[in-house]
Amino acid sequence: MLAALRCVIHRDLLLAVRRSSDVLTVLLFFVIVVSLFPLGVGPDPALLRTIAPGVIWVAALLASMLALQRMFASDHADGTLEQMLLGATPLGMTVAAKVFAHWVVSGLPLVLISPVLALQFDFPQELLGVLALSLALGTPVLSLIGAIGAALTLGLRGGGALLSLLVLPLYVPVLIIGAGAAEAAVSGLGGHAQLLLLGALLAFAAAFAPWAAAVALRISTE
Amino acid sequence: MRGERKLFGALSFKLRGGELLRIGGANGSGKTSLLRIACGLLEPTGGEVRWAGENIRRLQEEFWRQLVYIGHANAIKDDLTAAENLHVACTLAGNRMQPAQIGEALRRLGLAGCENMPARVLSQGQRRRTALARLALSEAMPLWILDEPFAALDLEAVEHVQNLIAAHVSRGAAVILTTHLETKIAAALRIDLERA
């Protein structure tokens, strides 16, 4: 079973490497959206510092939305998904492997680049770690919740818009807690409580979301 | 039932090891739906499918581990090579293969020299051959379900796949397939679905 999971992850990463434009689109979208705010709001450092966590988090949320639809769509189109449904590995595990690969491709780059972008907002350098950590814990939750939405809207016409409507409200707690972690750190309260909550959300989502997405996949492929 | 339409009903059949079932019928008569029900992708509106006496809905992976299903779609990724595609297909089915075995299976299906080409540049028939090369590696699987396996294949490849199927049936395994071609394999059971 581990061989099959390794194989799914390896395959998805290999496909992402061979089709790197998809990965770059998400990353560039994130960079551009975040960079627009200092240009639009003006160069007041105090204001920029205040809005930094919120802006970066909202941009990360939208960027990860952008990649969601692709999670199962191409496998659905070429029949690989059917083979996964009939695979020797429980479908929930296969979905978990796919979500992991999806996060490595669409979430991890955002986490890695966020400290650089935060500098544009005069974000305190010693707190960049907290911001990156909140994203590192939060973006996998976004991918996991998004997987359920992507599975439910698979093969629907106009599925993209529906997916956003379905998934964005579910992202709200992650956004509040994630951005809250960095804000609390800036205001001197320390973001530990929020980071722990994010960790709990991640553990909960990792345990349940793949199975929910698996059920949704079975329904939407019937 | 597909949409509002009833495709077939009161259909009952039993397949033993060493038997080949050929499902015939016009386009739209429900052949693919029947195959999808048989492998558990589609839930029948009424009735059940049993494998060795147990409902496949309960068996799930235990049944799927013994099944090879090759549908209309080839499950071939354009950006992977033929060998990589075959490796992924086998590993997903819980059937790990060495690179040498994969190369051999592709050669047997007449794809020598195409192993390391991205599937994007392969023709429709070559993609079908890549998907069907899995059969050469699935001799241990007791049930093959094949949806139009001969579509897009040339005569030589049809001959070859028929030989693979005949050998599999003579090994005591069961095969279900839909096709418009006459198969030369003897003792085939037949079901013809009428257009409702």
C-alpha cells in the first residue's frame, strides 16, 4: 500500500515538474496580489504592518483556490481516477497522497516565499517565522478542505465558481486563526495559542477530509 | 437506470473461472453501464453483484485487488512516458512490477522503441496498446473486465490481445468484455442487450 501512495505522490510531482507553468501561475498570482496592496494603500509603514498578515493570508487563500480545480480534473478526464477508485489501496489513502502532492506543488511555495513578501510591508523580521509557520500549518488545511469541494464539483459545468462558493466559507476559520497568529505576534501577545489551534485543525482535517473527499469522488463519478 | 431511461432489468448471470462473457448490443444499450456495475463503479438501481458469494459493495478493495478493469478511457497521462504510465497503472492496482517486466510487456504489445516517449506523441492505437499492456502483467488477476478492448487497434494488435485473453481464460480466469468484433475464443457466453 505504501508503494502505491509513494507512486501517486511521485507521479503527481513528476507531472507538476513537466507542466511547471501550472505551478508558476499560482505562485505568481500570490506574489502579484500581495504586492498590489503596498502600491494601492500607500507607503505608511504603520498601516502596512497592521494589514500585512491579513493581506498575505487572503492572497494565499485565493491562490490556493486557483489550483484546487485541477486536483482531480485531469485524472477524471483521462480515466486514471476510475483506476484509483478500483485500486488496491483504500481510496481515502490515495486521496490523502494526492492532497499532499497538491500541497507540495501549490501550498509549499507560498509558505517559502511569504517571508520575502512580508518585507514589503515592513513586517518585523523576528516575527517572519511566525507568519511562515502559520501558513505552513494553515495551507495544508486549505488543500484538505478544498479536496472535498473539488471532489463534489468534479465534472460539473461551471464547477469553478461553484467550488469557490462552496469552499471559501469553510476557509473562514483557518483565515481568522492563521492571520490572527501573526497579528497576535506583532502586537506582542505571541501567537502560540493560534498556532496550536491551527495544528489541531490540521490534525482534524488530515484525519477526516480525505475520507469525505473519497466518498464525494465515488458519488460524482457514478 | 441512466438518467430517466431504464437500460436493462431482470438480468442475471453467473460467471465461473475459465469462462469468457461477451456482452453485445447496439450503441446506447447499456454495455458500459453493465460493466461499470460489475466492477463496482456504478451502483445498480436494484439488485447486487457478488464475487465468490459476497456482495462487492462489502468486499471493496478485497474484490478490486483481484480485478483488472480497462475502460473506454485509457488512463494514460500525456506528460508521462509509456513505461511510466504502465508502471503507475500496475502500482495503483497493487501489482508492483520491475522496469524490465514493464519493458517486456510493452514490447509484447508491439511498442518496442516507444517506452520512453511521452504519451503525447503516441497515436490513439499506441495509447490503447499501452493501456492493454497491463493485461500482459496481470496474469495472476482472476477477473478481467474490458470495455471495447479492440477499439482503435490494428489487426495485428487485435490478434495479440485476443491471444492474451484466450491464454488467460485457459488459465482458469474469468473475462468479461464488450466488443463489436467476432472473437475467436470458443465457449464464450453471450448476453445481448436490447435497446430499450
